Amino acid sequence: MKALLNMERIHMSNELVLSLLSLYESKGKSFYYDDLFAPDAQAYEKKTLEKNIVALGHLFGESITDARIQLLAKRNLVAKNRDEQRLSNIKSALMQLHRNPTLFELIPNEVGNLADVLGKDIEPIAYVTEPTKEKGVLKTKKRHSRRDDLEDLMSLFSKNKRSRSFELTQLITNFYVDFLNMKIMTKENELIGIIVLYALVLRDFSVFKYVPFFQYFMKKKEDWDHAVIQANYYWSSGYALTDLLSRMLIDLLIDAYRDVDRMAHEYAFEKNLNKADNVENSIMKLPELFTKDDLRKRHPNVSDATINRTLKKLRDEDIIRPVGRGRSARWQRIVSTDKGYQRPELPLFDE
């Protein structure tokens, strides 16, 4: 726990302080977002969970095709191989975490339970044990479990958090670097480490109820790996260079809050509109060729049934037509929008 023990070494630049001010200003809107999105909270959380699993499938499911990852994220399928079982276990872990993220406790039992879930039907994951280093002629065959080391690390994290002497994202990244370097478990330390980091972030930053953390993480994965290597370089000497890693986590959080803020503006506007009309309006603004996924991205809180109903209606009105079938299917708008789209006028009263 060399990184957490030496938090005093960290100095924040003016730029980083300004970023943190922006981050915590956005965090203060959490109650507003929860109230605004309440009618569709379950739909958002379901889609967020699915997108997280898809992102983790690309990270940790080397032999799984994209189509299969999408299916495993949405449905409870029987795993065909080891990688699929691994992804299925990851899905189970995230589902349990998402049920009530604020109840996540940073204690060894939680990590042990997570390891049990991730190792199910593959290979058990256990705490590393090693002979106790003892001096003298008489030596006993005692073994030391790194579970005790993890407990000490977690106690230090909680103590530092209660002291309010250190900024939260800095504490989280330094804990993460310590966990990786201490090699607590017999296997899957990287996977367990990133899920525990996510649990800590999700517990205090509720923005990830509405947008998928691991989708943002995927975009930064290459740079993240470089930052971890940099942090590990001086770890054994007690001077882990975690600044870049902390900065990346802060930037990730700021990007997420910025996107949710944009979603909130659109959602508030849509509340006063008929959802089908709003989808129809988007179709007229999209490029001439578009997909259902384009509409889903613009309207994450609109059901597929509403989108399909709108597409069928516009097709029957000869405003759009389908192009292709299956996963590559697209739609083509066949009316000009140069002068803007206007629905045909209908009399209010007609015989």
C-alpha cells in the first residue's frame, strides 16, 4: 500500500484544481438528474448495464464475436466456451453491483465474493498465501494470506477518506494502483481491480446510472494502460507517479457529466413533446441514410416499439424506405428536407 501511504507527495496544479471544481459542480446536480430521469430510470439503468457489459466483453472476451457479445449482454444465454462464461460472470457481478451501488462496502469479504462470482464454472479465484518470513533457528510452517494485506489497504483508504485530507478521485486511483501491484488474488487481479475501482466511483458519482462507465473507459484504454505503467514504475520505492492516472479518471468523469447534462436538456424538452413526433423530427434531420441505432442514440429513453412504429408509419407515407435487411439494414429518406419537413395539413373538423 505504498501509494496510499504517501498521499502527501501529491501536488495539484491550478489546472487540475479548476477541473475538480468543474467536476464537483456537476456532481452537485445529481439530485436534479435523479428527479428528472425518474420516469425512465429503469430503462436508463438497463441500457447502461448492457453497454457496460458490451465494453467489458471487448476488453476481456478475446474469442467472442461482436454479435455474440451483444446477445450475451441482453439475454441470459448458456455460455459456449471459457471466455463466454467469463463474460457471463462479469455480467452477474455488475448486475449485483447495480442493484444498490451505494451499499458497496470496501471490505475483504466484498472482494472475496466478487472473486467467487468471477471464477464460477471456470476456476476458483483465491487470496494468495505465502510462507511467513521468520528469522531464527526454530521456524514454524505458518502461511501469510494477502487477504490481511488487502484489509490493511482498505482500512487505510477508509481512514484517509474520513480525514477529508485528500481528494476522492486521488484516493481511488492510488488505491487501484496499490491493489494491482500487491497482486492480492491468485488470478484476475486486473479484472477485479477495475471492477472495484468502478464500484468506488459508482458509489460516489451517480452519473454512471445514466451513461456507461466502461464505454468511456474503452476510449481511454490505451492511454490508461500507459498511465498504469507510469504509476507502477516507482511504486516499490513509495513514489508511484499516479498523477496522470488521476487526471484521466477526472477527465472521464467530466466527460460523463457533460454528456448527461446534454441528455438532461434534451429529456426536459422531450417531456413536452410526443415521443413519436420527436423521433420523426430526428429522422428528418439525420443524413439521408440512417439506422435504427442512430435513432436509439438520439433517444435513449424511447422504446424500440415506438421507434419501429414511427418507421412503419413514415414508410407507409412514402417518406422513408428500408435499404437492406438484417444487421446491416438501413433506412433512406426519400423526401427533400431543403425547405424543411412539414406534415400534411389536416382539417380539425372534417366530414
